[in-house]
Amino acid sequence: MAKYLAQIIVTGAQILGRAFAKAVQNEIQASQHAARSRQTGQVNNSDAAATSLSGISLQEAKQILNVSDHRNVETITKNYEHLFKVNDKLNGGSFYLQSKVVRAKERIDQELQTTEANSSNSSRNVEEKQ
């Protein structure tokens, strides 16, 4: 009986050890990838700032609202309203999911405002040069 118990404990410890080692290895790889991205300047500072403010990336926001083009305001609004209603607490929905939908809409709106500001600044620069 003690022999079997010892085997179960040893096997469990081996499984946990492998899982922990794999998690550490994945974390190291992710850290190295982020460091390489910072060194090569692949990270757009405005995107990183917007993501840190809203807590959600643009890609994640597009996935939540099920849109491929974040400039299609009509589809975004339609999907947002549907998902917001479906996840309403009064309809048996989840407040957590409803808040994720709201954050996704806010993140896309923030991206649209940034895009509009950049395009208006660039059009002003072109007018000033002429």
C-alpha cells in the first residue's frame, strides 16, 4: 500500500515539475521576444499606450466584437448593441462579458479617434507646405 502511495506521489511530482518547467520556458521565450521587439522598435508607442490605458489590445477588441475592419462603424455598432443586450444581467447574461464588450468598443473608438487626429494633422501639414 505504501509502495503505491509513493509511486502516486512521485508521478504527480514529475507531472507538476514538467508543467512548471514548460511554463517557465514559455515565459522566458515571451520575455526574449518582447525584448527583441523593443530593441528593433517594432512596438508602436501610441498602440502600447492605448492598450495600457484601456487594458485591451485592438486585435482583442476586434475579436470580441467580431469585426475584421475597425473602421466599419456600422458593423461595430450593430455587433456592440447585440452583444451588450445578450449579456445583460437581466437576461441571464454575464456582467463580466458585458464589461468586456464595453471595453472592446471603447478601445476601437479610441483607435478611430487617434486615426482621425492623425489624418487631420497630416492634412494640416500638407496645407501648410503649399
